[in-house]
Amino acid sequence: MLVLIAGDPVHVEYAQHPSPVHSADRIFVTGNAVIVLDGATAFVPVSVDAQAYADRLGRRIAELLTAVPEADLRGTLAAAIRDTAALLGLRSGESPSSTVAIMRERQKALDVLVLGDSTVRWGSHSGNGLGWLADHRLAKLPVPQRERYRARLRAGTGYDAKHRQLLRELQTAQRRYHNTAHGYWIAETDPNAAYRAMVTAVPRTHARWAVLATDGAFGPLTHLGGRSWSDIAALDADGLRRLLDRCHAWERDKDPDGRLLPRAKQHDDKTLAAVSFR
């Protein structure tokens, strides 16, 4: 997809596995931004499906950035969270949530926002100025269930009933830290979470390409290696799709029980967006 941002041609390619019909990941492209969301899998029941939440939230962010292309990203996300919660009739603690990653291009800078565990990587074609933005607050919470389920997977127990029980206990424990000052922040019902998002501005000279990845793609890609992020940024949609297919096949054929790469489930939704500034 070729778009014009600040009068310059920008190439945006993206792929998802599985398709959006079966995925809670979402991607939206506006006149000057790429938005990637990852609706959180709920092992404890919630009132609205994560797919519906991520879809509505992403659409609202895109609408707001289309109306005011250079609006403050945190303020835009806050308004989108507020509007989405009102539209879907959501209540805190009983609702789905989603990560948000936004790359927004301006005349002299690249604005990046991350809320939750999606990741944005960027760099120059010369290899200088390589950078990234990620939100690790959820992974740092002092909840023992996370290491317990990973230790069991490393021991070869697989995705059994005890594993599913630990995941339910983990999400219940994480709820105590949900959108709190000493916990982690995620898009749900509280607009204030947007103001705790990680943000940065990168000079255009340091960001001639960028890759936005949900954790379902970032985890196996990092584990498997073999391609630099600049190489990934240069792929077209078919190339990105083949890369995600490779990750899915590795999970299925080489690590079906999560022993080599401990993770909550065998397959997580995977999304990659590659941006190249020509």
C-alpha cells in the first residue's frame, strides 16, 4: 500500500495470521499513521469479545487521527478509549482490553506510542539509529503464576488442565495491578491509561523504516532469528505472510507443547506492519 505522508511517498505492507475473522489483532492505516492492536485473550470471562473491542477501538483511533492528523497521540487514545467504552457499554474489571501501537509520521519526526506488549522497531537504511519502543510493565509484575506455568511448559507438561487453571489464576492476580500506578496500563475503560502509554519522537533521519509487531509475532521471530528487522521492513505483504506462516509452522511442528518457547498458548494471533519511507 502506497500512501502520501507529509507529501512524501510511504510504503505500508502488513500481514496477519490468522485472518482478522479469526483474530483479535487489528491494523488500521490513515493518511499519516499506522495503528496495530492486540485484543487480549480472556481466560476469565468478560462482557464483550476482545475482537469487537479491538476493532471498535482501532477504528475510533483512526477516525480521530484522520480528523486531526497531528493531534497529541495520548489525548487521541484517551478519547478513543472513552468513546469505545461508552459505545459498547463497558464496565471496568468486566471488560476486554487491548494493546495499542501507533506510528505517526510528521514532517521532521516519527511519533511512536505503545501501550501494552506490542513492539515498534525502527532504523535508518544505513543501519545507524536503530531503536525500539516496548512496554514491559505487565511482564514485570510480581505474580508467581507466570513463572509457574512457564516452568511447567519447560518441563514438558504441555497445555493441560493445570496449565489452563494457572492462566486463569494469573489473569485474576494481574487484575489487582490493572491500570494502577504501581502496576501496568492497558486500553480498557479508563481513558487515563492512555496518558501512561510509552511515547517517543524519532528524527526522520533516524527512521527510514519501521516495523510494528504484536507479541504473537515478536516472540517467535525473536526466538527464531534469521532476519534483521530492517530486512523484515523491506518485505511485501506476501513476504510478511510467509514469515508469519513460518512462525506458526514452527510452533505447530517444532514446539507444540511450548517447551522451547514457553507461552500461554500454542498459537497467539500474529500481526506485522512494515513501513518504508521512500
